[in-house]
Amino acid sequence: MTKPLKIAIAGLGTVGGGIVKMVQKHGALLEKRAGKAIEITAVSARSRGKDRGVDLSGYAWEDNPVALSQRDDVDLVIEVMGGEDGPAKACVETALQNGKHVVTANKAMLALHGQSMAEMAENSGVALRYEAAVAGGIPIVKALTEGLAGNGITRVMGVMNGTCNYILTEMERTGAAYADVLKDAQALGYAEADPSVDVGGIDAAHKLSLLSSVAFGTKVDFASVQIEGIERVSLADIKNARDMGFSIKLLGVSRMNADGLEQRMQPCLVPANSPLGQLDGVSNMVVVDGDFIGQTVYQGPGAGEGPTASAILGDVMDIARGLVIPVFGQPAAGLSNSEASRAGSDAAYYLRFSLQDQAGVLATLATILGNFGVSINRMHQYSHGGQSAPLVIVTHATSRTALDQALAEISALPASLAAPIALRIETL
Ligand code: NAP
Ligand code: HSE
């Protein structure tokens, strides 16, 4: 009889709970498909007494998650506690050093320690898999490392944070305030333990840095991702964008330029009628351009219990079937150090200014933009009752450097009441 694959789960929250439910519900199906049983032998979380809505009575309990990685009856450790260092890192490293496979959903940890962990896994001859860490339930890591492995990848782009897409689309759909929609996203289990990591663009940037490594054969370089969050995007911006035929998305782009790897994660305007523009709720979408295949598009739920458990079990099944591939699609020792590209491509921008309603202010602003070579395409001053005049400008294609210099000068004007908003317009 084929021996079962014995797994331990560190973390029993949204994701860990979903994994237990899936294994309990689909045990027979998983066994048929993998050719061996998938058995949970031990689990760990902070509070042993917490009611988690699942029956844990058949599993050994460890107070210390690192102890899971030292047990003889564990072949594979699933790390779903979170945190870039601390117990998560200790648990994963101990498992890899002890020759146990690891599956994790922890993008924050891999964005910082992915290279050393990949080397550890490859030296021990075990798998380190992380499908759930990127774009929730979408099998994008598998697509890049396996299905598209014959292609030179020219660009990876997409919406990679479910919480932000949920917030932006719910604000537009219901007119609800940002803070209220964020609370809903937390209640639905989409957000990180510290949701500022989501809305600040950091979580999506972690994910982008992992995909960049697979796509371009470079060491994970999270520190070089240019990051802007959605915190300053207002309902007014969402409505203004819609009036002009755009939706606002937290969009990531990674591509190899002549001067190095360009990685940016920032709120952008995209055509409202494009697939990205129509992406609703917690959904994610990743667009991959390959030299032989052309463009491929992957869409699905980007967060939540079921989709994340699904991605974890996909990895577990591969390991059960004996598939062990290099963590970032090629042996970690051969991944290159990339220069961070500062070139970036020119683009049109949506600008929103909050200015005192005084004679001559508009002329001054237009002059400053002109002095930096920023040309105005469209302009709209929305009706207002008070001292502040909300002014929206859409520029022609311009460099971000020139635009930032102009915006710094405009911000310093006595008539400027708040820092301007600048959102890149992606034509896709
Ligand atoms: P969560 O609901 O907050 O659950 C975290 C679990 O880890 C809890 O069971 C907690 O124990 C346990 N834990 C935390 N610190 C621990 C420690 N020091 N020792 C032992 N156990 C500890 O988080 P989650 O949403 O499931 O997310 C877990 C991981 O998956 C994170 O890396 C996250 O980024 C990633 N992820 C989440 C999603 C999602 O949609 N939620 C999607 C993709 C990836 P207690 O329950 O006892 O407090
Ligand atoms: N907080 C993350 C998100 C979870 O909202 O996308 C999935 O990685």
C-alpha cells in the first residue's frame, strides 16, 4: 500500500481552517487523484481552546509551531500563520532543514527571505511551494513555472490584492465610505492582520516581487518595487474616473527594461470597458505576455478561505504526486541580481488638485506644469461651495520625474490646500 503524505498545519485562522475543511471534505477525492492519502497529523495555533468550527480532535496539537517541523510523523508543513519573521520563518526554516516539504501562503516572508529559503529547500531536495501567496486561488505561479516555462516573459501585470479591489469596487457600487468598506473586507477574511499592508500596496508588491523572480529569473527584490497605496483615492476620484471612461485599480507591472527590472504597484486608471476595468469585488487578474504564446490572462478570487485553501491543496497534491521543481522556476543559485530600472515608461496622468478659489491660481498651475513640459489634455473644475476649488486635469503622456517636480512646486504654493493626487493612466 502506498504510504500517505502526512501533513502538519501551522495556523488555523481563515486559511488554516479552510485547509482542514477541504481535506476533511475531499479526503477520498484527494487520495484518488494523488494516488495516496493526504493525512493531517498535527496542528498548531496560538489559542488551543478557540472554537474554529472544525473538528481537530483527530490531530496532535503543538503549542509551538516549530515543533511541527521536528515531528517524525510529518512529511510536509503548511505554514499559514503569517508574519515575515518570527514563528513563521522559524517553522519554515526548521522544516526545510529537516528535509520536510513546505507549502506557505506567506508572501511577506518570501518577499524578504525567498532566496535563502529557496536555496535551503533545494539543498535539502524538498519542495517549497507558495501558490496561495500570489493572487489567491489563481494558479499563476504554476502557469509561470510550468505551463509558460518555454517562453521568454516580456511583462507581468495585474490586480493582485483582493482587499483593495473589493474596496475600490464597493465604494463605486454603493457610495460607501472607505473605512466602512475596509471593515467589511476584514470581516470577510480578505485583509491582512494589519490591513495597512493591503491598502498601502505592500501586500500586492510582495506578490509582484515573487512573480518577477519567476518571470525574469532574478532574485526576489521587494525593496526595489515602487509602491503607492490606495489610501488617498477618494470616492470623488472614482466618480471622476468613471465619468471619463476609466476605473481605478491597484495595478502592478513588472517588466525587464534596458536599464533593469521595472517593478511598480500603484493605483492607476484603466479603461472601464477593459477586462481589468471590469474586475469586481475580491477578484484578482494577472496578465502575462510571453514571446511565443502572446498574451494570457488569469482571473479568479484573490483572497478568502476557500480560494486560498484551494491554492494550498493544489501545491500539496503536486508534492504528493512527487513533483519537486525549483522554487522560482530555475535553481535558486542561478537567479541573477537585477538592477532596478528607473526609466519607467511615459504615461498620461489623472491629477486632482485642491486649490484656493482665487484669481490667477489656475494660470499659475498651468504655467508650472508647462515649465516642466507637462502638457494638459483635459481639465475640469467641479462645482463647489467653499474656499477650495477641486480641479481635475488629465495630462498628455509625460515622465513621472517631470510630473513629480511640477507637483512639488504646485504643492508649495500658498493657494495649495492639500497635496495633489496623481494617478497614472494605463492604456493596457
Ligand atoms: P489569520 O486568520 O489571522 O490566522 C492566523 C493563524 O495563525 C491563527 O490561527 C493564529 O492562531 C495563528 N498564529 C499566529 N501567530 C502564531 C504563533 N506565533 N504561533 C502559533 N500560531 C500562530 O490569518 P489568515 O488570513 O489565515 O492568513 C494566514 C497567512 O495566509 C498569512 O501569511 C496571509 O498573508 C496569507 N494569506 C491569506 C489570505 C486570506 O485571504 N486570508 C490569502 C492568501 C494568503 P489563533 O487562531 O489561535 O490566533
Ligand atoms: N490580504 C490579501 C488580499 C489576501 O486582500 O489580497 C490574499 O493574498
